[in-house]
Amino acid sequence: MKTSKKVIVFILINAIVLALLTFLLNAPSCTKLLMGDAETGDYDTLIMGQSHAYAGYNPFIISDQLDCETIDIARPSTSTYNEYYMLQEVNKTKKYKTLIFDIDYSYWDRGHSGRAGSDANLLLRLTGKRWLSYFKDVMLDSNYNDSIADYKLSGLGVIKNLPRNIKIKTSKGYQDNDPSLFETVGGFTEDGYYHYGGRGFYEGVNYMEDYYFKPLLFGDRSINEENDLVLKKMASYCKENDIRMICVSSALPPKRLKEEDIDQFHQYFAALCDSIGVPFYDMNYAKKMDRTGADYIDKEGHMMLSLANRQTDLLCEILKSDSPEEYFFDSYSEVLKNLEGCVS
């Protein structure tokens, strides 16, 4: 009996220490604010994905042109598995009618584990049966730092941020998921690479001179079948809940299309989406997407505001059209020919 009590006390002490460290060391969560706004706000259309999605599609343009109310809850370093659970959580009241899901090729070889401190953890974001399912399917199959201890020790910067973390996390606005706090929590500055546009949208404004990106080749990337399976689950969930699901892929810089075999990625995801009955609009193949490297804030493909607005306008045209296929080139050779005059 004494041994059992000691074990229980040991577990409780560890849980308290873990909760305290997570509260103090982990930065305030943008995911928390976005999910809270998406759940309680008057929205009926979701944009999801990773960083290309929050920088590539303007929710205000979509709202105006498609007569809906749109929010973008895409987050960087968030796995497809987590996106699936986020969708279910924010749609608890069954209010969403449309999901625009951006597929970023570079994430498809990764599993569901996030990175400690990445704000990709959903341990404290889910409720009810979604939490239990997430615990079973994700947490029990992840390493400790990824699934539970969602913070990272990275020198004195962590200590310096303690007062800020405590001030924000104990504020009423943060507890109530006040969307007006997003700009503060996200660390946006006047001279930063992004300005915050609202509803989860990042407005690209400044170029990252020192950003390094290694070109991707399809033959070098192993597709993680877990992501295919989760996309199928997401499609099934949308059908069961009368949500129109649309898969897209944000247009990449011309240099990437010229140096990488994006056509093989395109063919793979076009076939995958077709197999689950979901349309796939690859904006790399779009006819009206002339662009140069100067239209992006980096070499990887995060868009400047002007290009993001143009891409969103075009996507709205496509979604309203009875013949969306007319907006796209039929072959990759046509795509590359169209980009011949573009400066990379």
C-alpha cells in the first residue's frame, strides 16, 4: 500500500511540474486563439494547411466573392493528423459548409509528431471524444517531447520571455480566445516579414534575404501513407457532415518549378484526391498565375500580399465556374513554357 501511494504521489508531482513548466516556458498559443475564434465566430468556411495556406489565401476576399464568412486556421509544423482533429473540434456545432485544404508537398513525408515548442500540440486544445481519440492515436504513439511537454529549452531567451508568457496567458482576453490578441501573440512587428491581416491571414511584406531552402525531388521523398489515410478520413468526415471539401496547392516560385519535378507531386495528389472524390486545384498549373521570385518573401514559396490576393481572386473564379478545368494547363511542359519569361 505504501508503495502504491508513493507511485501515485510521484506521478502527481511529475504532472504538476510538467504543467508548470509548460505554462511558464511554452509561448502563448496562436493555435489556441485561432481555434477558439473558429469555434465561436460567425464563420462557415475554413482554410486549413500549413504556412503556404496562411500566406497564400486571403479569407476576406473569399468571404466577399463567395458570399460566405471565412477564417484561416492553418499553422506551420502542423501535421495532417492534427489538422483532422482541429477540423472536428472547431466544427462541434456542425456550422461549417466549406473546407479549403492546402496540400504542401514538403509535409507529406512526415508523420504526426510535431516539434516541442512548435505550437502544433493539441493536448490542451481538444475536448470530449476528440481528446480521447487524439490521446490514443497520436499521443501514445509519439515521443514525450512531441506529445506532452510542448516546450523547448533554448537558452536565456526562454527565461527572458517568462514575464511576457505569464502576462498574456493570465489575461482574460487570452483565456477567452480574443482574436485581437493574435498580433501580439504571433510576434508581428512593423519591420517583420509579415503583417497580420486578421482571421489567421499573414500578409507577406518583406523579403528574407538569408532564407535557405533545399529543392525537393519527388524521387527523394518517401510518401508517408499516414497522411494519405488521414486525408481520406478528412474527406469522409466532410461528406458525413455536409462540408464541401476542396484541395488546393499554392503556386510555387518559378525557380522551384524549373528545378524540381513538381509534375510528379501534382500527378500523385491529383490521383489521390480523385480517389476520394475531392477536387484538386493545383495553382502551379493555373493559366493566370504569372509571377516572379520577387512575388514571394522567400525561395520556398511564401507569398507577398499582392500575389496572395491574385491567387485568391483566381481561386474564387475557379470555384464559381462551371468549367474549372479551363483555368489550368493540361501538361507540365505548358506550365514551364508559360514561365519561360519569368524571373526566378
